[in-house]
Amino acid sequence: MLSMVSPNTGSISGGTSVLLTGANFSDVMTVKFGNNNATSVTIISPFQARAVSPAGNSVGIVNVSVITAFGTGVRPGAFEYL
């Protein structure tokens, strides 16, 4: 369900606009960077969405998760807070 995250790095303070590519993206969608919800999510198409990264808990690599009515897609180690 989630195949690409671009860019894959961003500031620990959050605010990075990230393009997500995958499938089954819908209006009812949550994006998580590690355990934190994205500050905003915009659906572009059923295959692409844009999310703004939240502030991170610490510098390092986190999973990115997309949660929709169709299920949860996780991309392990997909984003790095700098």
C-alpha cells in the first residue's frame, strides 16, 4: 500500500512536505512518522498523497505508516529525522 516516500529526510522540528506513493489512498487516511501523526495529509489521487512531517521525538530513522479503510501499509525505515 505504501511504496515510496520522497524526500526521505527532514528536520527534527517537522514541517517537511513528503510525497507518498502507493495504492488505495482515500479521504479517510492517517499518516504516521514513527508514532506521530502527520500534521496534515492531502490526497492527490488513489496512488499519491502529500503529508507534512510532525516534529520527531529524536534524530534518527522512523517507519512511515499509511492507515486507510483498506488497511495499514508500513514502509520500515522510510524517513530520517536530521
